[in-house]
Amino acid sequence: MRFTVAIDGPAAAGKGTIGRAVAARFGFAHLDTGLLYRAVGRRMLDGEPPITAAVALTPEDLSDPDALRTAEVAEAASKVAVIPEVRAALLDFQRAFARRAGGAVLDGRDIGTVICPEAEVKLFVTASAEVRAARRLKELLAAGFETDLGTVLADVLARDARDAERATAPMVAAGDALTLDTSEMSVEEAVAAAVAAVESRQGA
């Protein structure tokens, strides 16, 4: 059985949380595609050209996801993600994962529009920039980073602009995607809405 759930949206909107919960609920495999770009960004920060890093990326580069979730790596990931050759190098890996037997959930910025336009379920998860910045600030402080809401909000807005305005695969909701605005939703409510969307398509 091949069944793909594509989840797109901006940073800190809840894509990963929803993606992991949906995957667990239905027994699907899950891929946070942002980790691919973070891993390339990490290698770039270590001095490797981004295109070379993308071509040479291995599963081992994703083995420590927590180390890839720093603000510095996120910034680098956003920069390498605008490079067409980097996106092309990572395309086949993502598409193969999406159509694996047993079902798959992928979350990112261009899953429903570019990577898996044929996905059975497409979700666009969003929230206000202020809400997303507050969520990210909480994560960073809990991880021991020193920052403030103004700085994080500026980073969120800058990243939104880069993601939405890049020439290759800009972040945009697919025409047939269900939009979930999680600004005032609990995690449980957001997950329930996503699960309902999957269940409705499974019965189609």
C-alpha cells in the first residue's frame, strides 16, 4: 500500500508535530525534509560548498537531529534551500521515500507542490508570525540558547520571506491542500483535524 501525506507550511507552525503524530497514528514512515536542508547547511557551516554537500549527503548526516535544530543551522538551511542545484540533488531521495510501501508522511515547504504533487492528502499548516516566534523562542530557551522574542520574530519573518520568494519551489499552499491555521488550536485539535483528513481520503 502506497499512501502519501504531504504537509507544508512555515517554520514553527506545527508541521513536524502533526507529521509525527499522523505517522504514528497510521503506522506510516515520517520524514522531516527540513532536516535534509539543515544537514546540508551544517556541512556548509563546516566549510563544504552547499551543492557538494547536498550531493554527498548520507543518512548518517541525519543521525543527530537535535544538533541540526540550532538557530545557526536553521539560518544556513534557509540559505542553501534557495539554491536550485541543492534542491535537485535532494529531490529523488524525497520522492522515493514518499512512495515507499506502507505509507509515508513528509513535511517541508514544497512537498505538495513539487515533491509529491500526486500525494493522497495535502495539508498546509500555518500560524501567525507572532505565535510561531513565541513557540520557537520557548524551544530555544529550553535548549539553553540566549535570545529574545524580537530577535526570533525577525528571524521568522526573514525566513518566511526567503521561503516564499525564492525562484525555485517557493513555499505556497497547493491548490488542493487543506489549510490548518494552528494559531489558536491546541496540538490535539490540530492533530485531530489532520487525522480526519487522512481518514476521509483512505475511505475514498
